[in-house]
Amino acid sequence: MPIKTSIKRASGWLYLNSPLGRRQLRGSGVILMLHRVLANDRAADLPHRNELCVGPKAFEHLLVWLKKHFDCVPLMDILHPGTQHSERPRVTLTFDDGWRDNAVNAFPLLQKYQVPASIFLSTDFIGSRQRFWWESLGETLWGSHGEQPRMHLIECLQQVGRPLPVLMDDVDVDRRSLTLLHYLQSLKTLAPDDLSRLTDECPEESLPQALDWQQVRALEASGLVRFGPHGASHAILTGLDDQRLNEELSRSRDALLNGCNRPLPVYCYPNGDHDARVRQQVADHAFPYALGTGTGIYRGASDPLALPRFGVSQRTARNPELLSWRIYRGAQP
Ligand SMILES: [Zn+2]
């Protein structure tokens, strides 16, 4: 482990266990952001998956560490704190998008350690076979569905003026995965229609990737998980005109109202993107709170429509002390 990483780990641990750290974190809350929990850790280690995926061993390691240092509470306990009896800082878990693996791989561990969580659904995907473009394109280009679909997609990408970088032929797996990560990030600037056409060129996976409403209700009935909206189509809200923004917000809100017993009064911006117009519309759709992706600690005084979170990657889940270092940095006034 590099010396810098060891120093961060040690300082993070000291901070959480010092009177100063305890004092700074009292009455505030840490909101963590996750996406997927895969079935194996090695798959999650690869750079092009690392940011959005954690493996089951790393996730369990994270939960054990969180239970040791924090009170793990539901999101609404952080937003409506009431009287806090415990001296320990509080943390809550949020998952974006609504991946099926949240029910299959994450939930059994949440249940084992009795850690509450909130899942934010891109509602058009729930109970459908509609796919997220970055996942379909990424895995097809990675070769997860074989060589033929990969070559076909590469041709389609060439046609929209996005040839695959030559480094994707590197023999080193990690370097190849890192190249794919950067390439996928560069595709975010393509028009949504192009992205959805390219997704249609990818092979259909045998199982749906998103949760269905039955799974949503079963998780909700456990009392451990609550749900909120994360867009309907996952369109970036700041890029929509007023009418499409209104449709996107209404459709996702109504889907949650139909599909859940007790949806959260919290919106979660796709990609974390919001501006004054989006925040106003979200408030007008009866959401007093919304989650962004800006880093920081929730202290009650922050803008309730731009709540900060700390992203958890496979690397952080494997080394949660790195998270305490980032919390320490986020706690500095
Ligand atoms: Zn998302």
C-alpha cells in the first residue's frame, strides 16, 4: 500500500476515534452513495466497474466497519434528527438506479447486519428490460457477451464518429479496463437518442438488470429499505426543457406512489446534475429534499435540495478508513 494511502487510513481512523472528530460529527450525518453490489469481488475490482460496483466481500467489510464506528440509521433520521441519544456519528446508505443486485446481493447483507438503506429508482427501468446505456455498452465492449456483438458495436460507434481507442487492445487487463472507463465517460456527450440506439445494438442479457415492483415491495415490507425516485428515464434533468422536466418528475413520482407504500419525500438527481430551475421544479413536485453528488456532511443547515453524499467505490469499500479520511476532510469548516 502506498505511504500516502497508509497515512490517510491512519489519520481517518484517528479522527473518528478522537474527541475532536466525535464533537465535529455530533448532530450531523454522513450519507453514502452506492450503486451496484456484484456477485464477486474480482469483477468489481476492474477500473471500469470500480466506481459504481462493489463486491460482496468488500460490501460486508464496509458494513462491519460502519457498525463499529457509526450508528447506521434510515435516511429520514438524518434529515429529521430529533433528539440524538447516542454519542456516535450517524451514517445512512443510499443506492442509485435500482439494480436487481441490490435485492439479490446487497439485501441479504443489509439484513444480516440490520443496516437500513434507501434505494432510488429510475422508474422506467423497474420491471422492464430497458437497459442503462453505460452498462450495456461497457459490458459489450468488454467482451462479456462474446466477440461478435463486440465487433458489431465497435462498428456502430465508428459510424457515430467515436472509434474505440487503440489502447483497448492492451494485453494488461487493468489498463484495458481503465481505457474503457475513460472511453465510456467520453460517450456521455453523445445525444441521448444516439446512446439509446447504440444500447439497442447490444445483445439482450438473459436476466433483467433492474429490480421489479414485486422485489421493491418485498424489500419495503422488510422495514429495512425505503424507496425514492431517481428520474424516470435517467435523463440528465438540467438538459430537459420545462415540459420534459415536468414529465420526467411527475412520471417518476407517480410510479413510486403506485408501486410503494411509503415512498420517501426525497428526490435523487440522475448523475447528480441540478440547477436552480431543476431544484424549483423538484420542490414544486412535493419533494422537500433532494440528493446530489457533491461531497460533504449533512449538518441540517445545508440546502435540503442539494444534499451532499460520499460515493463508495470498490476501493473505498475494501479500505473504509479512506472513507473516514474523506469524512474528516468534508467535516472541516
Ligand atoms: Zn444513476
